[in-house]
Amino acid sequence: MISTQANHAVKVLLLVEDNGADARLVKEAFRESNIVEDISVVGDGEEAMMFLHRTNGYQDAPRPSLVLLDLNLPRKDGRQVLSEINSDRDLKRIPVIILTSSRAEEDIRTSYELGANCFITKPLDFAEFTDITRLLAEFWLGVVKLPES
């Protein structure tokens, strides 16, 4: 098990995922980690940007400590969202983890070129999916030192 340092900052996760079953799996795994205090889920790229910019009904949205981003989203795909996040002076400090079903080398390369902090292909096995999301929580929100705002 990873040893984590005590960090009193509120850990907020923004999950950008259009598949309801995958969203439930991620939420459950992160809740079990006891590291994340708030998990917000949006189902498409446009909604993600409204959440991050705190517009159109998201004025009170918490600033996420970490974004988990699917690539294949309706209305605005994850590549566009990633590009917009990393083009924004304030938002680009938020780590973005690509969590997608894609295994395409082009998607991996493009994601890193656009500023992704890591790229993970969703496993098909439930136990492995849970293990990966737990490790993500422990590493990114327990071990890594992130800016507070």
C-alpha cells in the first residue's frame, strides 16, 4: 500500500464520462479510497468546460483537484476539452488523467501532446478497474503535492 502524507486540502474530483456504468464504477472506487471528499460527474465536454469555468448553472462548482477525462464524449470530445484546459492559464494547473476505452497509439500521443498528465485505458475486468481507480486516488490525491488553487 502506498504511504500518503497528511494533506488537509479538500480533494475534489471531476469525472467527465458519458457512460453511466463506468461513472458509477469510478465513483465507487474513489469513495472506497477515503481520499476524495467530493466527486462531480458531467456527461460531455461542453458541460465539463461550464463546470470548470463555473458558468451556466455551475457558479458554485468546487474547483477540482483532479480531472478524469474520457476522450470520446458527445458535444465536445475529450481532446478539445484537454486542449482548452491546457490553454487556460488558471485551469492548466489541474492534473488531467485520460481514462478511456481507446488503445489507439494516435490517441495516446495526441493526449500527451495536448498536456495530459497520464493516459489509462479502461480495463474490462471489474476488479482491475477498481484497483486502477484506487491507485489513481492514492497517487494523485494522496502522494502528489498539488497547488491549492
